[in-house]
Amino acid sequence: MSQVVGIDTSSIRAARTGVRGDNDIVWVGRAANYAAKLTEIKLPQRTWITEDAYNRLRDEAKFGGNPKQNMWKQFSWTQQNDIPVYGSTYWWAVSN
């Protein structure tokens, strides 16, 4: 099993679509579009964020370990005109 997460930030709209009794909510906007497309990147990083999302992170979500180091590696997203994106393989142990 494999899981990849994509995250972006932007204005977004929700729309209910479908036919009688078989409705679904569809998310419309760049954030939904980019987040879905980021999950298609085939590299070891399993969590992907756009530069806009990275710039909104607090330091606690950017830097980890001892000594502190950036948990994110910058890449150029060639499928989207080489915009900067960040990938991470960093993980935290669950503590009791």
C-alpha cells in the first residue's frame, strides 16, 4: 500500500453535483486541482506542498530534529511550468 498527500492553498468552492439521490460534493479551485495532481509525483517524498503552502507554514512544521533542519526539499514541478514545490519524507514518532 502506498499513500501520497498533496497540499496547496487558495480560494476554493464546493459544488453539489449529481442526480436525484446520488449527489456528491466537488471541490473547485486551484488548491483542489494542485493537491490532487501533486499526489502523482513519483519520487520517494510522500508529502508534497506548493510554495504558497510552504510559505504559510510555521517554523515548527518546517524545521525538525536535533539540531533543527529543514524537513522539506525544494523541487521544480515540471508538469506545472516548473513552479517550486516541496516534498518531505520526515515523520514524527507517536509519543505516549
